[in-house]
Amino acid sequence: MHIEFSETGGFAGLSKKFVLDSNDLSDEKKKELEALASAAKMDMPNKKSEGAADHMNYDLDIDGEKASFDDLTMNNPLRALYSFVKSEVLALKKAAKK
């Protein structure tokens, strides 16, 4: 499973991208990722709020299934997936520096 999360916007105009491949994870983490991605795909919004200039905007790609949303349209399964992906990407980067 290959997941890409792009995050842009906000007051400071941030731009970040988090890319995670399940092959880089332990079996336990891989199962957790698959469960979170499955839950997120069940109800992926594909809309952004109008006039949301200072909100964060997200583009998600789960194995070719794409969606775009923002802070206001991001649901709880997507928040959980985003948090997991971001955390794992940062942990993998930290481990690679050692």
C-alpha cells in the first residue's frame, strides 16, 4: 500500500508532503495502516470549503484513489490516517539519520 498526503495552506502558507509505503513498516504497523486506510476510504470527502483561506488543505492518494479536502471537511477516519502517516514518516526519517 502506498499513501501520499500533501498538506498546504494555513496562515503561514505551509507546504508538506508525507509519503508512506507499507513495505517500510513492521507487520503490526502495516495492519494498522491498512485498517486506517480502509476506514478512511469508506467515506472520503472530495471537497474543500469555500472561502477557507487560512485553513489547511489536504490531497490524499491511497494506491491511486484520490481525494482533496480541508480542515473543515476532514472526517475522523481521515484525521486518524493522517496522524498515523505523519508519525510513521517522521519516525522513519529519524531512524534513517542514526
